[in-house]
Amino acid sequence: MSSGSMSHALRAVNGALHYFRLPLHSIRGPRTCPRLLVGVMLSGVALAGCNSSSTTVAGPTPVKCQVNLASGSGAMDAAGGAGLVSVGAQPECAWSASTQAPWISDLTPREGQGNAQVQFRVAANPTATTRQGEVVVNDNRIAITQAPATCSVEIATTQHAAEVAGGTIAVNVTAITGCAWTATSSAAWISVSSSAAGNGSGTVNFTVAPNTGPARTGTASIGGRTLTVTQAAFVTAAGVTACVYTVTPTSHMVPTAGGSGTLVTVATTAECSWSAVSAHPWITVVSGATGQGAGTVSLAVAANTGSTRAGTIAVADRVVTITQSGVNACSYAISPTSQAFQPSGGAGARITVTTTSECPWTVTSDAAWLTATSPATGTGNGEVTFSVAANPGSNRTAVLVIGSQRFTVTQAAAPPCTFAISPTSGTVDASGDSDLGVSVSAEGHCNWTASSGVSWITVASGSTGSGSGTVGLRVAANTGGERNGSVTIAGRTFTVRQVGVSEVPPPQTSSCGYILGSTTASASATGGTGAPVAVTTTNGCSWTVTSSAPWLTIASATGSGTGQVVYNVAANTGPARTGTLTIAGQTFSVTQAAVATPTPEACVFAISPTTFTASTAGGAGPNVT
């Protein structure tokens, strides 16, 4: 080959890529070094040699090869489907994509260079809770969130015919995991004997009391589904259906003057007959002395010329007591006469009782949730205190009778219970972890429980609670391979992954991901302590907190694992302002309102005098003040 010919070579030197253009000589040619034209793709390589020359071109730095990710799919539907992640990178920058979530699959492509789009598929969510996974490209992570499946409850039967002697009804419930439900009865003779609340599929047992009267029908509810129970009538030895009567009211107060119009209502089945008979001449049955089925008895009470008296009438198989004030009977007054309560209940206002010194009185309640705390009896003037229990259901009304006066209590219905847990999953090493905490958020009247679905996870604290609270979990040491378990907390599922005894956990620096419960907050001009910011991450992952503003301070600058950040906002003496907290590398913004500016008083003007009549000759007018 002639000395004028050129040869091109591509060679990797010290990890860098070099291009060479070399003039070729015979092996037996001159020993002088040929001229070299070297193109170096990465800086930092020096070439030494006789008469050689080199050209160095700076290559991509780690900053230049930073990969940016963006989701092109948003939150995924519960049904699953295809998703997309956009990868932004310089053309010469290589990357690879992966995921550890078993329900995210088919990443295409898994490797690439420069800008690209990675497609993936999400399986249908089989639970009623939101779940979150990640797609990882190089060291960058992007969260993939999937909506929960629709929560629906089905029961195996909607009708049941119970024996006269009563018994037990077992109803199978079908629901997806994470779908919470409750079981209630609307009939006093049907009670929930087990599984009054559940999550997912299960079985509810009801107990039906023996029937001593006519045929009856009642209902129970399981997760919004209705179970109708019918029970046959009780038949006597003579073959006659027994009758059951309900008479209201069973007592009545009548003034001294007496009068007619006092009514007693009878409720029974159509075939059952009854009668009403007075035991005293001053109580007369005006109408309804006999009847069949439902009906009404009307009474007349003669005027009382003596002291207070009481009498009875027999209505069906019940006794009704009539009490009539005497000529010099005691009179009572109470203040106030009513009070309304929120669903949470609580202590009521003091009720003042006014009467003469020799007049006794008692306090009775017509509902178990309305209790007279003190006193239950008294003489002369006094005060009554009472309390109202929390309302777990619909609007309700009850009455305290004090002397002859009625104090009415109304209570608003309880709002529906909603529960949330944070975080929803955790990973522990093979040695176990006794400090795995889960926060529960709920309204104050809402009760919840926590139970483990596997033997190696135990609920160390917070197995029951009301309103918001915390559940502590203890994980036993693992002597085998990787294992997964779950804990049901307030109807929600918390998933625990424990690595195997031989598995080496990935370095925390590359596996730690952080999620903030919120990223913004507002504060009033007066400042104060802000709502805690929840930080969700895996155990062992540490994080720091810094503030960008002197008026925005933090209680603790460091943390590890899932926790909360507490911050304080100083009072604002000027215009509105915004500061930021950097929490685990993420920005949390706080906007504080401006200090209120006093409204200036309006200007008021008056003049005197307001009129002047000038003479035809003119002249100076009066001074106007």
C-alpha cells in the first residue's frame, strides 16, 4: 500500500472513543512517527508520541445526560389499560426502563437513547383502594396511580322465612377486598349476632327471636342490600292465633278542670278484638269501648274538686294510668324547654325547675340516648342536668318529663363515615420491624378496627379506635424467602412486603421515594401553627426540611420513614407573602394573607347657615361656618 494512502481506525482508549486517520508506510519504512489526527470524544486523554497531534472535543457530562420523565396517561382507570411515559434526554444519552409493580407490565421499549416514549400496560385493580406503582428510567421515577374498583356488595339471599320458634340466619356476603360494609336490623326481634361490620366477602349471622303473636315481617340491611324476614304466627293449643296489642300512651296528665278528648291508640292485627273499661267513675269511655284491629279510645275526665288523683282504664291487655291535678295541685315551670344537638351529642344546658317549696318532681326520659345526669328527683325549685349520646344514625327526637313539663331534645343525623389510611404499604427487611406506623383519618364519631390477615404481622397498638388515630404494626423476623401480607385498617388494606433472609435490600439512596400529603397551604395574617404535612416513604429512608423564609419556621429539620412536618407561621404586619419549605427534596408552599388595613372613617361635613336672602341693594353676606 502506498505511503499516500490513508487508513481510518476507531478505537476505545481509557473508556473514551477516538477516531484516527493514519498515513500508512511499509513495515520496513522510516521509523519516524506518522502524523496523527485524533478526534477524542471524551476529554482528559493525553496522547504522547513523536510528532503526533491530537484534538480533544468535550463529550456529554452527567448533567447533560439528565433524564426527564412526564406521564402521558394521568391516573389510570380501575379497569386498567395502556399507559405512556415520555422520556426526555439528549440524543447521545442512553437509558433503560423498569418497574417493580407486578400490575404494571409490557414496558416497550425497555432501553433507548435520547427522546422517546415508553408504553406500558396496567392490570385491572381487584380492590376498592387506590394503588400506586412506579416506572423507573435510569435513576428517575414517575408514579403511576390507579383508581380503586367500584365497591359493590351482594348478598346470597334477600328473603328468609323464619320458624315460629326463631333461630339463626347466615347470610353470605360477596364484595371485593377493601370494600367495607355494615349489617343492621330495623326490627327489634331480629338482631345481628356476629359480623356487624366487615371488609370484602364474609358471612353475617342474624338471630330471630321466638314469636308469641301474629305473623310478622322485618328487614335487615347488609351493605345497603335488604334482607326481608317473615315469621309465622304463634298458634295456641286451641288452634287460635295469639294477639299482640300496642297501646299508646300508657299514662296521661289531665288538668283539674277535666274534660273530654283524651285519646288512647290501639295497634294490633285485623282479626284481634279488644275492649276498653274504666275502673273509676270519674273516667268515662266516650268512644271505642270495643274494637277489632287498630282503633282509638276517647276518654272524658270529670273535674276534680279534691287533691291530685290517679286512676286506670284497661285497654285490650294493657293498663293506662290517668293522673289529674287537684284543686291545690302543684304547678311547674321549666326553662329552657328545648335544645338542639349536633351528631356528637354532649352535655346539655342546665334546666331550671320552678315550683313551690312543698311540690315534689321527678325526671324521666323516653329514650336511652337521652340521660338525666342529676338529679332524678327533687322538691321545690331546682336544676336538672342531662347528657345526649353521639348519634350514629338519622335525625332523632326525645323528651325529658320534669314534673308535668316536657323538655324536647332534637339531634341532627350523623354524617356518613369515611376512612383513609396513610401510607397504604410498607417494606421491611428480613429482621422485622416493630415501628411500622399507619395513620387513620376519620370523623370523630366513626369507629374502626385493625386486624392482620397473616400470623407474622401483629397489631401492636391501635387495634380499635374512633376518629383519627394511629395503628402500630409488628413484623416478625423472616427466615425464608420474600413474603407479602396485609392488614385491614378501618376497612382499608395496608400491604406489607418483607424481603427474604438471603435477599439484599437495594441501597436506600436509590430506592427511597417520597410523597407529600399536600404541596400548598394558606395561613391567616395572625399566623400560628400550620396543619402537619404528611411525608410518606419506606422505613429507613431519611429526609430533611429547610425553609426559604425567616417567618416560616419548622419544629424538626430531619426525619426518617413515614412521618409529619410541623411548621409555624409568624404574624404578618405587611402585604400578602409566600414562602416555601423544601421537604425531602419537594416544595411545599405557604401563602399568608396581608394584615388587615383599618377602614378610614367617612368624612362628614356640615355648614351653617344653609340659606341667605339678600336685599335688592346687595352687600356682604353672613359668614358661613
